[in-house]
Amino acid sequence: MRTLRQSSPLMVTGKYLALAFYVIFALFPLYWLAKIAITPDKLIFTEGTALFPSRFTFENFQTVLLQTDFLAYFRNSLVVSVGTAAITTCIAAAAGYAFSRFDFYGKRLVIAVMLITQMFPLLMIIAPIYKIVAALGLLNSLTSLIIVYTAFNIPFATFLMQSFFDGIPKDLEEAGMIDGCTRFEALRKIILPLTLPGLGATLGFIFTAAWSELLFALMLINSNETMTFPVGLLTFVSKFSVDWGQMMAAGVLALVPSCLFFIFIQRYLVQGLTSGAVKG
Amino acid sequence: MTAVADSASGETRARGSFYFRYMVEPYLYLSPAIILIALVMLVPLAIGISYAFQAVNLLRPFQSGWVGFENFQALWSDRKFWLALTNTFWWTVGSITFQFFLGLGLALLLNTHFYGKRLVQALVFLPWAVPTFLSALTWAWLFNPTIGPLPHWLAALGILSEPFNILGDPNLAMWGPITANVWFGIPFFAITLLAALQSIPGELYEAAEIDGASPWQMFTKITLPFLAPMIAITVMLRTIWIANFADLIFVMTGGGPANSTQILSTYIFTTAFRKLDFGYASAIAVALLGLLLIYAAILLVLRRKLVKI
């Protein structure tokens, strides 16, 4: 290829060094998190800053899972994230389909409004949302979080789904409609199966976003039973700020679901964006 | 296709179908999205703007009502607000500069061929998937001299006189969240720029190579012009996003020490969350929104001027 044309050994070494720098920079904080999590409590102060622990233990994970409320936080976060991802993806798929296949009155306005919702500071509505949710008696309920997160994520998910629908030729469903399907049947039987990878990617994005959200959860939830993982972890940190091993073990656990989703979608990510970019 | 289906049933049916396709059917698919966005985002947005002109403090429920521009007058003479504004500027500029250049470097590297590319790509994009609260906590821990290595390394390099926590030093604290933000944001730039790089036709480079262009010439004459639109849009969107981004700072320093890391968005959140003073929080938010609109307007005007030339 072009860049390897007259590549001197020096250039190649430099390139691999640069890549190594990026990989180490990306992984080191996560490695450190895992390292402290498996370091026995007794050793933390003597070798807290050593690169490798001399002994390791899974005690911290055990304590976190069995003796704290983290399993409940985990469950709450799972309910909120899965609920948000599922509902958002359905609604966004419908909206993305409309943007992709119809030319209609008011289309530009709807798109503009959706773009604007991505621009203004979300914190601006944290106070009104709190008051509305409080008035509805939904404070400390996971339902309110699901509804709020769903609305926040719909615009992005809609544009994502639109780009996936744009990648599927219109002829397919038109052929189906000539054969006597209604448009909705054609959508369900022909188009949806083809866009399954797109639906998967959207689910992954929204799940990760809902899993990470902190500020609205802090505002709307303060009972221990309905805390999501971020709120629970933060409360734990401010209460027991010296249980380093346990905090980091909890951190590692919080990482697991997002990383699984990420590994699942990451290869797809650049491809999807590229195909969108090629088409302009 | 409708023409085929409708030709038998005459003109009225055709007009009805036209009406259905352009006015009704799309909105059947769109209505759940529109209703939810309107109820959860647009209505609260309007209410939020109205709060900026009211006294709304949950701790003082009997002193509520319209106050005109009183919140903004208080804002004008609030030293913390101006400090937060300056901090927002440095936070945004610092974060975006490092994110962009490191992200561009990574995208250029990933656009070449090397051994183990798929694995490397997966690993370097990983920080993007890490929940923000966790990135914040992890970096706060890394900067802690008891359990983190960074203070010791910095001291060994002579940057710090002794290993102490920079998050507790008003002069240095901002570098903590900026580092975390750079770590977290490189993948975003790398992904978008890599996608743009991959859409540059390879023939251009081949032609340039035949004409004897140097790699630097190819970079400045082919790569950069092709990337420019993507760079412009991502930098603009990212600037707005980072200026609004409160999570990292809130978790790492809570705006302290002595408000040295307080940016406008964390100031909004702490005012609403800790003091429950919704009126004042909304006034800060309206000010932030105004500043962002001015920023976007300036960029759009600049872009129009540059494109003309």
C-alpha cells in the first residue's frame, strides 16, 4: 500500500512505538482498576503503587457481591438500561424508517427539532424534570428513569437507524408491496430482518449510554432500593472512601456489561460510518 | 408504485393516497418519537427557561414567583459565575485540542496496514465504552498518591516536587479532569476521522505518487482537504458537547478545590442538586445556552466566508 512504499525501518519502528503508546494509554487505567481490585487489602498500602501485585485474591469481589447492595444496584441498572434500549430502539426504528422512506410535509422541521435537542445543555431541563417527576409521584422509581433516558436517546438512535435503512435498497419493499403486502408487512417481513445488525448496534449504543448516565439518576433517585449502579458506586465511594479494593472491584463489575456490548459492536462501528460517508 | 396500484381506482383514490403518503403515514411512524421528545425535552425546556425568570427554591417554597431579571443581575455580580466561565473556556480548549490531535494521529495510524490491526483497533477504542462515572473514578484514583502511580511518576520526572494529589491543588486540579476527558474522547475523534479517511479514493494517492509527491505533500494536499468538512463538524459538535459535559468534573473534584475546576455545567448541577435553587440554576443554564448559540453562529458565519473563498 501507499504508506508502506518506501518505509524505512525507522519509520516502521516509530509507527509501532506510536501504536504501543496508544494501546498502553487506553488500557493502563483499566489495568490499574483491575490490579487494585485483586490486590489483598493488607498489601494495598505497602505496594499500592507497584506495577504488579505480589499476591492476588478475589475476596474483594466476593465482599462486594455478597455483603453490599451492589447486586441490587446492578439489577436496577440492568432493568433501566435494557428497558431504555428496547423501547428506544423500537421507537427510533419507526422514526428512522419514516425519515429514510418518506418525503413528507414538515420533515425538515422534525429533523431540525431533533438536532436541536442534541445541542442544548441537558442540565437545563434537570430542574423542570425533577419537578414534573415529583409532581407525578415518580421520584425514586425506575420507570421515570426509563422514560427520561428513552426521550434523550431517541434523536441519536433515529439518525443511526435512518442510516441503516438508507443502506437497504428501496426496490426490496416495493417488490413486496407489488406482490400484495401492505407497507407495514413489507417492513416487518423484508426490511427488519435485513437491518438486524443495525438494530443490534443501536441497542448496544443506547444500553451503554443508559448504563453510564449519572446526573439525572442522582437527581431523581435517592432511595437505596432503586439506586442505579453509578449512583450506588458514588454513594459507596463517598461513604467508605478507604475500602479501595472493594470500590475498584465494584468498578470492574460496572465495566463488564458495557465492554461486552462494545466488543460486539466495535468492528461494525467504523464500517457503518464508512459506508454512510461514502454515500455522502 | 402507487401509480400502478391506483390507476384502476380513479382520481379521488389517488388524491387520498397522496394525502395519506405525505401527511398521515409518515407521522404514524414518527408519532411515538415526536410525542416523547415533546413531553420529556421540549416542554421541560420551555419550563426551564421560564424558571430563569422566577424564584424557585425548594428550600424556600413560600418565596416563589416571577422576579424578572433578578436572577441574571445576581449572576452578573456573581464572582463564581465568571470564574466558572473562564474555567469552561480552558476546560473545553484544553480537552478538545489534545483529543483532536491525538485522535487524528490514531486515525492516521489505523488507516495504514500493520500486524494485529483488528485487535489494536478494538483495544484503543475501548475507553469510549467505559461509563463516564467510572472513567472519572478511575482517573481520580490514579491521581491519588496512596493507590495511584501517577503522582510518583510525575515526581520522578521532576514535574511535581513531591508525590501529592494534583486534584487537591487549585493551580493544577483542572489537568486531572482534562486528562480523563482526553483519554475518554480520543476514540470518538479516531472513529469519525478514520471513517472519513477510508472514504478518500485510493487513486488520488496513486496519481500523486506517480507525480512524485512526498508523503507530507500528499497529507496536506489530499488528506487534509478531504478531512476538512468532517473536522469542522466534529470539532464544532464536540466543543458544544464538552462545554456541557459535567460528569467527569463532578465526580473527580466536585468543582473544587476552591472552585478551581468549577465549569458552568457543574455549577448548574451543584446549584440545582445541592442547593435546590432551581431558579438560579436555570439562569446559569440560559446564560450557557446563549453562549453556545453565539459560538455556533460565529462558526457558521466563518464557515460561509471560508467556503466562498
